[in-house]
Amino acid sequence: MVLDADAAWRLVLALRDRPCDRHTAADLTVRPDGGWTAPEPPVPEVRALLDLYLPLAASGTWVLGHLGQSLDGRIACESGHSAALNDDPNLDHLHRLRALADAVVVGAGTARADDPRLTTRRVAGTSPVRVVLAGARPLAPGLRLFTDGAAPTLVIRTAAAAPCPPGVPCVTVDAGPDGAPAPAAVCAALARRGLRRVFVEGGGRTVSAFFEAGVLDRLQICVAPLLIGAGVPAMTLPPVAALGDAVRLDGRWLPMGRDMLFDCVLRQDGPAAAEDGADDERRGLADRVGV
């Protein structure tokens, strides 16, 4: 059987939904860490898909942040307009990350500016629980997240935040230094509800807060060959005095259409740390996985 992109994605979903089952076909060996081997390596497109998603599918717990930005580090114009910043392959990638996640998280500013649906419309897979981090300003009850019924929605707020929209489930957690829900408290609240694979989709302030709090296992930034000039910045972190104090990330980069995805490992013991050279004990736990 030739493993094409559609079959490879079905394999990823099968591993995500039934990690302990044994599947047959495709002649592909997948280790518990998501690493894989095949007698005949698939085409580069399929190889990249398996490398990127199988470790996430194999792990039951992770927190991943993603941002799409221009070459000059902007995620939107000064007006807030951000449509079509990244190429279609990165949009497919976002929907695949949603399909692998238990929960997808956005800040209140992103919910207001983009009115996103946060579903898996572009790919096969189940939409995750949609989570909005509320701030001081009320969230409009007419946002699609609250009205379309496409997936469950949860609001996480602090005690000082505005009340939740009527009829929307709401959880109160401790505040972080910026007054927004503390990232560690958000992850703990989601874990108590069985939501342990968390995709932090935006915006820039929210992803930056999760990064600074040290709760991200992986950070992905997709860079478009575009210069915006003044606009909304992507990552916003405390300044450093010298370049030697800057955060230097390990990982890899993958082309996504005209864009480039930087896939950065933040925790070496997380799912993103899987490598082809895993030890023999982990290899001994390998199952045959297929579609």
C-alpha cells in the first residue's frame, strides 16, 4: 500500500483516538513516542506530515502555541486586519492541530477581532472544546463561538473579569501578572476536565504569556514572506540586555506553501522530543500502526 497524505492523516487520527489499539496495514511501525519507521520511506510530503503530527497524536498531554506572522514579526496591520496573512497549507495545519487537541485556546482580543469558529472544517477530525480567556471587557454574546453550536465552548476568567455571556459555561481561575487568567491555572483547570492536549492558537499576547509562564511544550511560528511595517507584534517578551541573554530555540523548519514553519521544542521530555534514535527499550514497545 502506498501511503499518501490522506491515508497518513487517517493514521494520525487513529493513533490519536486509540493509542493503545493495534492497527494493521500501511506497513509502518510507530513507536509510543510517535517516532516511526517504514521499509520504504514515503514521499517527502507524507514524511513531513508523519514527523509533525505523530508525536502529538501519540502523547496524551501537551501544550502547543502557534502564531502566523510576517517577516517583520507582525500578526496583523495596525487596524487589526490579519486575513490571508499565511498561505493555505498553514491554514490546513491549524485545522489539523485543532483536530489533535482536546482544547483550543484564544484570548478575548482574538475572539473579538476575528470572531473565529475554531473548528476542523478543512480536515478530517473532531473539533476540540473552544476556550476563550476573558478579560475586563465583556465578551459579546453574539460571537460565533457562543452561537454556532459547532463545538462546546468554555470561558475561563478571573474573579475581576467581566461576567460571562449568558448560558456559556464559565470557570474562574487565579490571575497572572498581567491580570489575565494565569496560564498554569488555565492548563490545570482544563486538565481537571480531561482536556490535556491544549492548542494555544492566539493571539500574540496570549501565546507570549503561555511561553513566558513556561507551560508550552512546543512553539510554532509560521513566517510569511510579507512585510507589513507597523502593526500588531507577534511575540512580546521582556527585553534582554544582550543577545547572549536571548532565548535560542531548538527545533526544525518546514516549508508550508510560500511560508516557513518554525517548529520549536521547548521541553525535551515532551512529545516533541521524539527522535529516530530512541533507545532499544522504547523500540521494544513499538506496535504496527496503519489505516
